[in-house]
Amino acid sequence: MFKIERTKYAWLNSCVWLLVLVPFALFSCLQGDCVGDPPPAPEPPPPPVEIEVGDDFPSLDLELSDGTHLTNEYLDGKISFILFFTSAAPKCRPQLLIVEQLYDRMKNNNDIVIFAVSREQGESTVSRYWEANKYTMPYSAQEGLEVYNKFAASIVPRIYISDRTGKVRYMFDDNPTAELDELLKIVHELLSESVEEPGEPETPEEPETPEE
């Protein structure tokens, strides 16, 4: 009888210890002691920026479909023309066609860079659309919003045209979209401008001393 009671109490004692130790062990694991510290949470993307006429062209580092490594250094001294699009958007399709026609006319001019950037459309989708429409304009397929949000928060199509100094001079969105003749006029106007070289600062003339 004594042996049975002793075994019973030993079993109860073990259960009490389990009730104490199991929650403690679980708490320790949740704190990272069992499996190591959890990986840090990814940093949130920067908030969208609304680029306006007169602003500097945002920083870019893109690989285009024609193999061009496009950076701001590459664009330095050139007219830059960027079209943001989503091939499924109804207003993007005619705008893509117009910009493709512009590119076809200007592709041999090394003083202007015309390219397109997708908004939340990957390479497979964009390349199929380019192939179906026989487009040759270089593009960068972007599955996310990182590049787009450097320019805007919403709406496609969007066009930004900057001059040789990197200042945004013209922009278009979906209301109204740009026409080919209008874009040709803008491009030729910007190409005709030259970057002013800094000259010698003018020395102010000293005021004449009145004769006594």
C-alpha cells in the first residue's frame, strides 16, 4: 500500500513539474532561445514621390531589354523619355503604340534615350506583349512598384521627359494622353537646346568716384 501511494505521489509530482517546465520551455522558444533570433522584418518601401515639371529626374539603375545598363550617369547630357505602363490598361495600349512610333523615328539619335518601364508586370508578360505587337522600344519589366513610386503614386500611362541637365520639362498622364505630333515637337525643341557651359564670373564694375 505504501509503495502504491508513493508511486502515485511520484506520478503527481512529475505532472506538476511538467506543468511548470513545458510553458517555460515554450516561452523560451518563442523568445528565440531554441531556434535562434528571428530574421529582422523587411524595411517598408519608401513612400511614393510625385514628380512635377521642374523637378530633377529621379535616380535610376535599370537593365533594359536591349542590354543597356541605364543609370543617371548614362543619361547625363541626353534627353530622357520614360513611359510607365501596364499592358492591360486600356489607355496604355494606344500610348505604347505612339511612343513606339516616336522611338522608331528617333532611335538613331544618340542624344535621346526613349524607354518604357512596366508597373507591376513581369518579364514574361511584357515580352509576350512586345512580341505580339512587334515592338522594338527597349523596356524594363518591373514586378513591383519600387521604380514607379520614384515618380508617382498612381495612374498609368505616365510620360516624363527631361532635358540634358536632368530637369523634368514635360509630363503626361492618362488625361490627356500624348499625341505623336506633340511629342515630336517637344523632342525636337529639347534637342535644339544646348547645355550652357559655365563661363567666367563677371567682375562687377566699381562705382566711379566723383571728382572734387
